[in-house]
Amino acid sequence: MLPVRSSLTACAVVLGWLALAAPAGARVIEIGQAATPATPTCPENPCLAVSRTTGYQAKVVDRRDLYVAPRAGKIVAFSITLGKPNRRQIEFFDENFGPASAGITVLRRGERLFSRVVSRSPIYPLGDYFGQTVQIPLGRALNVKRGYVVALTVPTWAPALTGLLDDGSSWRASRAVDGCDDADRQTAQLTLGGLTQYRCLYKARLTYSATLITRPRPNPPAAGERG
């Protein structure tokens, strides 16, 4: 397993390594990479954080496909940009939710905003990386199919959320429609096969992405060869 890498420069090094390690014909794609970066709020007041839920970015400005796998393959790492909460903010969140942590979850979306967990990473502690962009290589790659959605799972809390936006961006959480304002209730999807409705929509951005190595496409038969 590759070591956890912090900072954008280190992330670029890991991505370069992955590009060299990818099979011939495969591509390395960063799911969730947008033209404009998303900046977490902390340590601003209020310091906003994701808590006790699984969420996916439904839209970034006018794009709805940034967190949808464009091809089948394996997710080998994820990156998360964390705000830098101050001591009092950390104490508040830790006392109410436990130490900061997160992982990623692969969802198959269905009708009426239902999504089912098809694979998920372990949950990783984040407390050593506040104020940084950290890339976390996965010990076991996650299989994805085209059209699956990559979500962020936060069973405790993570300073990985922007403030309110008016540019069209929005994310959905695995909360019931009557619980959109209840950040204390545990709704994180932690069970494979779990099915939950993502009814709650928030006008902000989650600050994460995932690294996909696509499945190599078969070469077409040469002229004169039989397929």
C-alpha cells in the first residue's frame, strides 16, 4: 500500500506513479475533478463540516456527471481537501461526533433517489491532515461500472464542505426528507448492499475526488483476422 500523501504536489507524484502502473490501454481519471476548486470553510465562523452521513456531489455548477464513473475500472485512491479548524472548533466537533474520519462509497443509483452500496473503502482518520489536500491510496481497489456514483462517507465529521453557493452546485445526503437539518443522527451508509434514499439536497460542494484506473478496452481485430 502506498503511503498517505498530503499536498497537491505529492498527489501529482502518486498520479504519475499510477499512470505508469496502469495496464496498457487503461486511463487514469480523477472522478470529481472540476474546473474550479472547492474551498472548505474552516476556520471561518461558522466552520461547516460534513457529519454522520454519506453524500455525493449531484451537480457542480452546470455539470451533473463529475462524480459518475465514465468507464468501468477500479478506484485505487481518493483525495480530500480539508479545512483547518481551530482548537475550539476541533474540540466541539470531536466532543459531539468523535474524531474526524472519512472513506468513499460506490453507489448504484435507482429510482426515486434510492442508491445501493456496491463497494466501500475503510474509514480513515483525518485529524493529522487538517488544512491540507491529502490523497489516500486504498489497500484494496474498489470495482466500479460505468454510471456508478462515488460518494464520501463520514461516520463522524470532516471539515470537507464549502459554504452556501449560488452557482448551481449541490450535493445529496443519505438522510430522510424530514431529517435534512438533523446532523446528529447517524445516516452514513456503512453496510454493503445497503439501500437508502438520498432525499436531502444542499447547495454546497463536498471537497473530495477519487482516482479511477479504467478497464482496458479490447483491441479491435486486425484486418483479415476473425473476431
